[in-house]
Amino acid sequence: MAGMDPTRDPTRPATRPQRGDESLLESLGRAMSDAVRDTAATSSREEQIDAVYRDLHRGLGRDRVTDDNVEALIARAREHGDAQLELLLREWRSPCGDDPDAPDPRSLRKLPPAR
């Protein structure tokens, strides 16, 4: 049989990992757990953005808008074609209320007057 060592007992494991091998295995394990953690954090953040967006769409959750999530919420409103929510989020983000990238307010649908 090519490639087999005739002096090695086939019932025993090949060789024990050396010290360098163990550190390589440890670093590989850490890298894999970091990747899993990053994926979980990303999906958790996406779920959080979804929840805040749903609340905003219902007229709730204004207190959950932060500097960290406002850009993602603006992008989500743009994706869903909600120009009014996009404009409100851009105003929230802007220190003076002006944003040259904001949609034209004249393009928003007319809302009935508040009672």
C-alpha cells in the first residue's frame, strides 16, 4: 500500500499534535467562533433594524431611533418606497433639518388635516 508506514500500528492514532499544532487549532477555533459571533451580531442588528422600522411604520418607536441605526432606517425606508418616513428620518439625523439628499416634500402624498 503506497503511502502507509509499515512500522506504524494501524490501531493507534497517527501522532499526537505538537505544541505548534495545538496553537494552530486553538487559533482556528477562535477564528471560527469569531465568525459565528459576527454573523449572529449582524443578524441580531438586522432584526433590531426590522423591529424599529416596523414600529416607525406603525407610528411608534420614535424613541428607538439612534445615531447608530438612523442610516439603516433611512435605507430601509428608501427600499420600501416610504418617502415620508425617509424624509422624517433625514430630518431627525440632520442638525438643522436640511438635507440635500432628501426626497422632495412636494412628492409626498397629501395627508388629511389633523383634528
